[in-house]
Amino acid sequence: MGEWHRGELVGFDLETTGTEPGESRIVTAAVVEVRDGEVRGRRGWLADPGIPIPEQASAIHGISTERAAAQGRPAREVADEVARTLVERWRGGAVVVAYNAAFDLTLLTAELARHGLPSLADRLGGAATGPVVDPLTIDRAVDRYRRGKRTLEAVCEVYGVALDHAHDAGADALAAVRVARAIAARHPRVAELTPADLHARQTTWYAHWAENFQSYLRRQGTPDAVIDTSWPLRSLAPAAA
């Protein structure tokens, strides 16, 4: 019996300069520690990404280039501290929860490489990551045919989770944990898995989704569409700069 949702869950979220994890930079980051549904700790970061923040991105998360440059800490320091924090929680037995984990963890990995910092695998002694729960990947698997969007806001509505400040990293990180717990409450077969087994299942579920989505895009007129099947880390080009 797993009962992973009753242990320590660490919500993790990034707000960034864009939507391509290999090229985008961290603007804000948050880690929220939850046990038995109660928040036990929070940590947040504001980074100076070192590049202009596109207006489209600022419109979503509310951080301008000027504010990030004036108030943000060096991106290298932020990436290092976020990675250190996640690794410490994994080593302590926690499960990291990230909505669309393949984006956030891949972007963090790219940032670490960009700044010449040890990767998550380096810090963990070989494993790519510790156990991860991605409510988006799980929701796609357990409720595959539900119509409508799968954004965090939309899925929060489906599972009755309040999200008052969408695209605030701290609010999104906490909402991801609450959605994960709500999915576990609704789907006992998910709740009963161990963290390791659930992690492995998500690897398979994500690959199936990616293959199906790629086929859909090709049928819709994009014959060269390629969707990476890797989870929770996507493949990155050799140079992350």
C-alpha cells in the first residue's frame, strides 16, 4: 500500500521567460512543503534571468524585465538554490509535485547546465530525479476522454481545488499538491501506489500521451511534428546556452 499522498509532498513551480524549456529562463520559483494537507513551509525566489522578459510572459506572471533586474537575484544563485532545495527534500523522503513536471524540471536542468552547475543527477548520485508526481500526466491517464482544457486552472475546477492567484509560483505549487491529493482521493488505484511505482507509471502514461498527441498533430497537417516521450525530463540539446 502506497499512501504517498499522506506523506510529505513538495509543490514545485517555475514562472519563466517563455514556453521552450531548453531556451527559457527562470523568473520566479517556489517550493511549498505540505504534510497531511497542511502547509508546513514555503520558499520563493525572484531571479534576474539575464535576458529581456517578453511582454507575453510578463502579462501572464506579472514580472517585468525592469523589476526582475532591479529586485531579482542572479539566475545562477537561484537555479542552484532551487536544485539544492529539491534534492534535500528528496533525500528526506519527500515526493516532489509539479504540474507539467516535464517543463519545470527540464527548464531547471537546462539552467543548471547553462551556469555550469551540478545537475540534479549529479546531486542525487546518479538518479535523474527523486520521485515526482505530475497531476497533469496522471489526470490525462485516469480521465483520458474528458473534454476541455487541461490547464492547472481548468483541472483545479474539475477537482474542486481553489486557485486564487494563477501564475503566481507559490499559488501554483500549492494548487498542484492539492490537485494531486484530490486525484488520489478520487482514484484509489493511484493512491495505493508507492511513490516509486507511481513515478514509473507516469513515465509510461506520459509516453503514451506524447505518442498519441504526435500522431494527432501529424494527422492534422504537421507531418514532421515530434513530441518528446521522455518524462519527467525531456531531452535537451547538447548546449543549453
